[in-house]
Amino acid sequence: MINVTLPDGTVKQFDKGATAMDVAMSISEGLARNVLSANINGETWDANRPINEDVTITLNTWRDKDGKATFWHSSAHLLAEALEAIMPGTKFGIGPAIDNGFYYDVDTGDKTLTPDDLTKIEAKMLELAREKNQFVRKEVSKAEAIAFFEEKNDEYKLELLEDLEDGTITFYTQGNFTDLCRGPHLADTSNIKAIKLMSLAGAYWRGDETRKQMTRIYGITFPKQKELKEYLVMLEEAKKRDHRKLGKELELFMFSEKVGSGLPIWLPKGTQIRERLQNFLKAEQEKRGYKMVATPHIGHKNLYITSGHYAKYGEDSFQPIQTPREDEEFLLKPMNCPHHCEIFANRPRSYKELPLRIAEFGTVYRYEQSGELHGLSRVRGFTQDDAHIFCTTDQLKDEFLNVLDLTKTVLAKMGFDDYTAQISLRDPNNPDKYIGSAENWDAAEAAIIDATKEVDFKTITAYGEAAFYGPKLDFMIKDALGRSWQLGTIQVDYNLPERFELEYTGSDNAGHRPVMIHRAPFGSMERFMSILIEHTAGKFPLWLTPEQFVLIPVSDRFNDYCRDVEAQLALHDIRGFIDDRSETIGKKIRDNELKKIPLLLIVGEKEVAANSVALRIQGEGDKGVYDIPNFVEFFKTLM
RNA sequence: GCCAAUGUAGCUCAGGGGUAGAGCACUUCCAUGGUAAGGAAGGGGUCGUAGGUUCAAAUCCUAUCAUUGGCUCCA
């Protein structure tokens, strides 16, 4: 007999060789029907794999992340089976579950997969799923495994096998398809009821761009057709929030082939929002002791030789700008820190000046690869809400707290609450990768960790993700389609002060090297804007929105009155415009609702008589009549 | 940069070897309308760009640029 401990602490006894399915059955038949896999002592297992010792168990269903992962991983195998049936000789790379579905990297040789093929594969998958084939786990020796894939001529699986130890290798077979796989899998294919292959993409084998590019097939499956439909509807809804679409519709920004790809052009409405964001941040920074500076868009080549960027990124960047003078070269600045280092070096500095916090909305240019450009999220020219803090190691933690407080204030003001702070530390196995003494790194990493604890941030720690010059903290946030982007960042830097030979005079009258913190709460105005658009679906908070109200006269007889109201509201810094087109009232309301103007003020005979407006809130409908002072009061409650 | 797809009017899209279509937007006129599309008329495109095939190319081919989905990269 074995003891099985359930998540609630209950211990049940079973015969040796019982399965998670048996455990589920002992609880209820319904649960047994829904169990997809189980976590056994922390490891995910097939629901029908025999258990031979005392274990702690969690049963995974569709509602659990691990359950979905099992479902989707099995779906990937089903995809492979279908593809092998349709295109014999296809070679397979890896086929894992991901956050939303699964993919399989395949090599179809000379044949190129087309979207039409996906439809055929889907149909085949459904057909195979209905066969209710069991996923059969088998432990194999390495020699057996190698023989199997040599027979199949699948060099990818053979390469994967090289890294596996004999005795730990398992195969899974369902129907006619056998794959090298750790598992776990569903009991059989019949749970997979709804299938959608989403897209095709190229993907380098093992993520290495020097290796062969395979075809990646992305797909998603569900236990119910209805869930697939809901998922697709959700995707459609998400697309409506896409900042590229809304940016065009709301006339916030544009791109021009003539100006160049990846170079965003901010239109008047977008610029208004951008400037309000900047003014807000400036005010917050002023409270926290920052001084604004302004530096040129280019810098002498020598600046970047000093900073080390020339050697590291020279060839992959915008190329140097020549001058009439021979051998003189300037670079478009890819970051602001070298300029700011020169500001620090401008004159002798005393420890009494530290921490020195200098800030700039600095526009930088980076030659991103053409395939990487993405709306406002990934561009070649963008403005960082940059600042550099020069301080002593002892001041690091307080400065970190100061920056964290600022970042928190900024994100809260925008209503962003679903973000992750990633602490990036050294790779403990690779200490030579990093510049600076171990003591300094210890101090900086401790400062970050302590500071994030004090402000109670939701953090994840990533070892080995630190920059070579120092540890960092990045704020990650998702766009409408669930893609993760880095917004704000805080980075400790020991390298640049060293390279620029920055010094301050300490209380001991000796020279000391400062530490530098790079930080940008928004990250860049462009990327921040893209996320802001997607999170608000274009319904910006009232303080940010370019047009807070629209006055809609019922007929053009009331245009003069509207102008009067507009002027009265302007006195209270309430901004908007008059829709004096000769259209029907219904039409004007519809148009302005679609433009997402927050407050619609309808004005006709009655309103003119009572010096009032009839208020309608975007998306909410009629809110009744307000006289002007009351409306101003009401407006203030919304801000 | 790599793989794949797409590129037709300001926008969304249909069409497809025989000289270009819809809806919305725009202009003008009529209507002066009370809470999500009033009516009529009109203007607007060398079908991304450059070559090629053809009697004839927006349509087929090649190259190129841009965009989209991924991969790689990301100071």
C-alpha cells in the first residue's frame, strides 16, 4: 500500500501501482473525467502512470495551468502525427506547450507549408483525435532511441538525444506517431475537441541564427468547441485595442515610408498626450531632486570610443555621420548616458553634491533589425525619459528606493497594476562576464533586492540576466495580445564611471569613483504610449486626453452659445471643441462616441434658455442636464 | 537580418490577362434635425515601386520597398 497526500492534507491509501486517475476516481467520477495530468511530488506526470511510493499529489484539470500545458503538449504531438500522415518524411524539432497553445518546429524539406496546408492538417488532427488513441509511455535505452531516429533520419531528435542520459529517456506513442518526449500526456486524444492552427513562422533550430531555420506551426486546442470560439472572439477584441490601429484611427501618430521605417511621427493629438505625460513626470522628478538637462542628438565618435559602445555596436548601428573635415565622424546617439557622464565631468565634484540626478527626455536612434520593428513598441528613433543618478555605493539603496517610489507613482497614475518587476542578477557560474569588483556587485544586488522588498513589489529574479556592467530591475507589462514588453528600467552601472574616469572628492579629500544608476520609469515615450493605448483601448484618462469634451449643438442656431460655453470652460482649463458640422444630432453623437471623446455636451433650445448643457458620457449614455458651474464641479470630481 | 503572408481610393475591403469597384470618409446642395449612421449629387486610384513576359499586365514572373505574424537580436 502507498500513502497519497492530497493538497488539503488528506492522506489516502492505495495499492502500489495506482494512478492519479485512480486517486481522482476515489474522489468523484466527474473529477476523473476531467483530470489531464497530475503533479506528483512536484513533477508533472501522466494521469495514468503507476505510482509506486508514498507521494504528495495535485490533480490537474483544464482549469490548472499545468493541466492546460499537458493538454497542449499532447496537442502538439497530435499535430505532428497529422503532419507526418500528410507529409511523410517530415522531421521534427521541438513541440512544447506555451502560454496560449503550443507549437511544433518542423522541417518539411523542399516543401513549403502554406496556410491551406494548415486547414488540411487541422482536419486530419480532428480525425485522429476522434480515434481516441492512447498516449503510451515507454522507457527506452539511448541506443534504442538513436536507432529509432536514425531509421527515421531525423537529425534533430538525434541531436536532442545527444544531451540526454541513458536511463532517463522516454518515448510516447499515440496512433502511428512516436516521439522522444519527457511527457506528460493526456490519457488519450479524445479530449481534444476543438483545434485551430494559428500561424506559420520561421524559427531557428535551437534558437541559433547560424543554424537551420525550421517552420514553426502555432496552434491552440480546447476541450470544447465553444471555448475555441470564445478564444477567437477574445483575439478579435484584443485586435481592436491594438495601438497601431487606434493610433491611426485617433490620429495620434503615423509612419511614412519617405521618412523611413521605424521612425514614428507624432501627430498633434498624440503629441498633446506625450507632453502631458512628460509634464507629469517632470513634476514628480522635481519633487525628488532631479535637474533637467538637454544634450545634442549626435556625439563625436570619440565619445562612443570612450564609452565602449563604438567597439561593441558600431557595425550594427546607424553609420557615422561624416563632416567636410577628413576623419571627423559623429554618431547619432544610441543612448544619453555618455553625454550625461560628460556633464558630471564638467567640473570637479564634491561628495556633498551626491547624489547628482540629471534628467532628460533624450531622443536616441538605434538601428533595430527590420524584422523587429513593431508599431510604437519597437522603433529606430525614440525618446527615453532618461535620467542618470551619480552616487556613492552607500547611497545606492536609498536612490533605488527613490526611483522605485517614482516608478510606482507613475504606474499607479496610469492605472497599470498588472506588471512584473524582474530583478536581473549575475550568472553565478560565469563571473568573468562582468565588469567591476565582486564587492561592488554584492552591494548593488543587495541594494536592489532590499529596496524591492521594502516597497513590496511583485518581483521575479533572473540570474544571468544582468547587463555586463551591473544588475538591473526591469518592469515588464503585456500588450493587448499578451506579448510582454519592457517599460521602465533601473540599472546600476559601474562601467561608465570607470571608462569616463569620473571622480568626486570625498570627505577624506581623496578622489573616489561614483556609481551610476540609469533609470527610465516610462522606458520610452513611444513604447509607453503603445501600452497606454492598448490598456485604455484609446479611452485615455481625462487628464491626458487631448479633447475632454465635445459640444454638440442640436442645430446650427446654437453654435454661438456653444462658443460661449467653450470659452467659459476654457477658463477652468477644461478643453474641447464644437462639432458644428451640419449633421443630425444622432450622427454627431455617434461620430464622437467612436472618437472616444469622454464628455459629450448636447445643447439645444432648453439648454440655451437655462445656461446649461445636457451631459452624455462616452460609452455610458445620457446623464441629464447640468448648468455650467455644476458641470465644472462635476468635471473636477472626474479628474 | 532570417522564414512566411500581405500591399487596389483617406479608411476597411471586393475583384482579377482586355484599359478599375463597394461601404465609410471628403465636397456641394437640400433638410435645422433632441441622445449611436437624414437625403441627393459630385470629386478622388498610372492597383507599393522598378524591370520582364505578352498584341494587351492592376492581374503572370523577377527584383525591391513597406507592413503583418514569428525567429534571432535588443545599449
